[in-house]
Amino acid sequence: MPRYITDIRKIEAIPEEEREKLAPITDKFVFRVNDYYLSLINWDDPNDPIRKLIIPNEGELDEYGRWDASEEHLNYVAPGCQHKYATTALLLVSEVCGAYCRFCFRKRLFRNDVHEASLNVEPGLEYISKNPQINNVLLTGGDSLILSTKKIRSILQRLREIPHVKIIRFGSKLPAFNPMRIYEDEELLETLSEFSRPDARIHVMAHFNHPRELTEHAYRAINALQRAGVILVNQTPVLRGINDDPKVLAELLDKLSWAGVTPYYFFQNRPVAGNADFVIPFKEQYRIIEEAKARTSGLGKRVRYVMSHSSGKIEILAVDGDKIYLKYHQARHPDYYGHFMVFDCPDDAAWFDDLPGADKVLEAQKQDATA
């Protein structure tokens, strides 16, 4: 198993002067890496994308933006349990990640003064059991696969005792960050196999952000999960300086689809405090994604370009000239499912709220909700 490092001062591949500059960032936000993932970095390249994914940068101290850009605080129905869309509930089962990605939209969870995840899942399970419209539960946090196998088994057993829960999903970076945790743990694989039924599969929502993360170890973890009857899909934001090259994104789509991992979502990066360096405007990101899709097969083209807004999951259908075409893929207000929208798209627009006229749509939803 990889050896974990939580003190950036101990990473000798980073010059000492730079380590001292980065230390205040790790004092504010949790820092945790392992020697396996560090081995993927080309330390001779200051712009290495894997390095940017995991090593802090000084821009993180710029708090321009919001800690909770998608207003997840509005979704809590029990400690550690969110219910935003009718059929889906989220259980935040862990405050710990295998990898603390520097762009994480839940960065607020990794501050010492914030505790949203819950080690006690019973209140959330009780809520889910009393709401039969919920057939889909996402175990997240943090990283749900970093839990002990014993804890994972107990949660799966409780969920399978709820007849209306059919889909159980794990949100996890571990297939990329610590694949050995998966393929070396026979008890974990046996547990997943036991609870992933032919009529109700367990899914892992993997977070491969760059094709270089798809190593022989990652493929071994993917194969082990698939042999256990688990379905894998992948989701990643498109990130400035990491995967904002059509060739890189196309390679990621190819490698995922070749391995039987469905490319699921390309996310618009959320305007989270400290993440400005990673954000790409709609016009540029749409071009990058479409150029990448043009290089891959139909399997790779299954990916959707979306943003997780407080009002719902909004799909970016097209950007053409100065217009952007959007649709609610999911919606907080049920009347807005599938709602189609066209807005002017300024060159620097990078979030729904940046689009002229979006405020009127949001206001209309508020009025409908209180009517």
C-alpha cells in the first residue's frame, strides 16, 4: 500500500524555498498525498498537470468566490444527508479524501472549522427509508471508498434493507489516487460483489482528471471492480493548466472507453473560493470539449458537458457565436426539468449567474417555489 504524506515540508522534490511558501496553504487546507501518486509527477516540468492537481498553489489563498458555490447548504434534510433531486439522496459519509485535489468544489469541508459530513449515517438512512421516491443514493464526502471495508459493508447492508433504493453509487478518486486500496482488498471486492445485484448494480463514480492517471495499477483496480459486478463511470471538470487541451481530453475519453469506463460528465468548474486559476470561460471550454469529442469514438462522445448549479444540473448544449444554449438536465424545481434556455454569452462568462438574463430564470423559479 502507498505511504501517505501530510506535511509538504517532507516532499524533497519541491525546492525548500517553495515548500516554505506553500506551507501556510496546507495550514489552512488539509494536505494529503501518497508516494504512488507523487511518482506520476514529472518534477522537471514546473507545469506538470499531475503536480497541479495535488500540490498547493498560492492562488488558493485568494478567496474571491464562494465556499459553497452550488449552495449545498440548502439541500440538507438530516445530518450528512442531502436531498436536492426527487429520486436522489447524498450521504456525506467521510470528511477524509485519499487525495485533496486543489480544485475541489467541496474545499470548505477540508477546513478545520467546517463539519458537514457525518460519521453517523443513521439519521440519513432513516430519512431515505421514509421517502420511497428515493431510488438512488450517492455515498460521497470526502471519499467514500476511503472508509474501512467494515464500515462500507455496514452501510451497504443497511441500504439494501431499504426496498426502494436500487442504485448505490460511490464517489471516489481512489481508482486514480490509490488503486492498490481497491485491488489488494479482497474483502472489499467480495463485499461489493455481494451487494451489487444483477437488477441493482453498485456504481463507482471515478474521478480520472488526466490520462496519465490511467496507469497499469489503475487498470488493475478498474478490472477488479468490474469483475466484482461494479459499473464504473467517470466525471471530471475541465481545468486550466491540467486537461484544457483537446488532445489530452480526447486521450482521456479514449482510454476510459477502451477500459469500459463510461465518460459521464465534463463539469464546468464551480466558482469556489481559491479556484480561480482553474476556471475556463464557457466559450473556450465548449470549443475544447467539442474538439476533443471530434477525436474520439461514439463511446467517448457519450460524455455530457454540465454545471452543477444551485438550481439544478444544467447541460451546456452549444455555444455558437455570442449565444449559449442550455437545458436543465436536473432541476431543483420539478417544473424546470428539460427547460431550454438561450442567453447572450460574454467572453468571460464562466458560470450560469454570469449570463445576462439568468437572474430572471432564477427569480421565476423562486416565485414558482413559493406559489
